[in-house]
Amino acid sequence: MGEGYGATVAERLYLFVQFEFPWELGPPDGRYLLRSRADGEPERVLVLETLGARRRVGALARARARAGTTSEAESEPAPVPVARASVVDPVPVAAERQARAWLNEMDREREIADAAGALNRMLYFHRIATADPYAREISPAHALAIRAGWAEGEQIAGGQWRFARELALSRRRGLARRRWPGGRTQTAALRSAERLAALLAARAAPLHCEELVLRARLDLDEGRLRHAATQLESAFAAAVPELRGERREDLSVRIAELEKLSSGVSAQALAARPETEQEPQEEVVRYALERLEAALRARTAFAPVE
């Protein structure tokens, strides 16, 4: 965390945003430095801690399964691990009044989004390093708790703090968009429940493009523009013929729009290739992705679910 990290001087305080999730994040507990350049200063310090020593519960359950013992008492839900992730600014402030001013004046949504982005960069690198396709990133909407505050070095190393305030997660479009593009109304939530029931009952089937769109959205939101451009090209290549094949007159205008956007999407995917010296244009990728998302929402919003 730089010079002075871990010091006991009271007026050397570190600002943090902290999340708690009801699952283990993946990387071992400890402190991690996040840099953008090998020769650069740390941008964030991430402190991971798993609460509750839940691994013993899992070992006990496996031992009982091997022994073939069951009872009504054992049908209780197993406790879950709680992962605490602290995203820390490595540059300390010199006085508690500065820390309090930051907390009182902070742009809550921006600070939460920035901290989640830093944590997701680490989790993405963890997935690559372990070659584990099931390792996942997080959304602030999934957190059991979100707090912000300040701590001395030794405190934050253990996930503790001198002062912290719980942050309520806003459902306004700005932050919620990372989970629900275009906003989510009660009607949309009910519609998704209806569609889930239809998918489970095999009365409907997902389009091939839908998973590709979700992957492109995640990559774009997490700043992986080259990945997003590549995924989006695949999504468009699948979406246009799939939507055309359904012969939905109510979607004809939207499908025509997607066809016009396809060449631009392909150009962005070409720019994303490693051998090129170009960079994809974020505004082009974002707009095309939003239009494809809108077409898929319209498809499910107005189609009768059998």
C-alpha cells in the first residue's frame, strides 16, 4: 500500500469501499496490489477475507455423505461463506476531517461502481490465471452489504475499520444499468419470470445470440473493449438470422436497423484483432449493443408466452 501501510500513526488513514458477498470470491484471502502498468504505482489495494471458517462445515457434510448418515436435523440449510472485499485507495489522508469530508461529499454511485470495477478486474485476472471458466465477477446488486469509510493500515489489512457507513444501493438507471440494461420495471421482472417458466418447461428455447449479448455487455461494462467488440460481432451474426427466422412483423423495423449496423460491428471486431494497430470505437460498440439489447427486449415484451 506504499510507504506507511501498516503503520499505527492515528492520522494516516486509508479510504475504502467494502463489499460483502454470500460466496467465496475465488482468490485466496490476502492483500493484492492492482496496477495499470508494471512500472506504475498501485491504483488500488484489494483486501480479501472469508468470514466464518465455512470449509469445516463442507468437510463435515462430505464425511456424513460418505458414512451415509442422514437425519431430519441435518436437513437444515448449510451455512454459506461470506467474502469481504475491501477496495482501498493506497494514498492515505493526513487527518480524519479529510476522510469525513470525502465520505460526506462522495458520489456514492460512482464510488461503488469504481470499487466494483477494480474488484472485477482482479476476479477477471483470477479467472484467466486459474483457467476456471466458472469463476465469476460481481455486481454490487448482489452484495449483502456495501460500506465506505476509513481505517488505519493494520485495521484495513484485517478487513476492519475505524469508521464506516453503510451505503444503500440506488436503483436509478445509472448503477442499475450494469445489471438491467434500459432499466427494469415491475412488468419487466414479471415478464422474465414468465419466460423462465417457459424455458424450464421447454415451451420456449433461448436464442443462441442471447448468451453472446450478455457476454458482450459484461465485457463492455468491465472495460474490456476488444473482448466486447469480438463478442458483439458473434452476437450480431447469430441474432439477425435468428430474429428473421421468427418472421415477427412487429420486429421488422428493429431487424432492419440491426442489419444496417452489422457492417460497423464487423469493422469494430476487425479493429479488435491483436494483429491490428487500431482500437475499437467504444461509442460504436456501445450503441450497437444497446440496439441489439432493445430488439431482444421488444421480442420478449410483446411475444405471447404459451
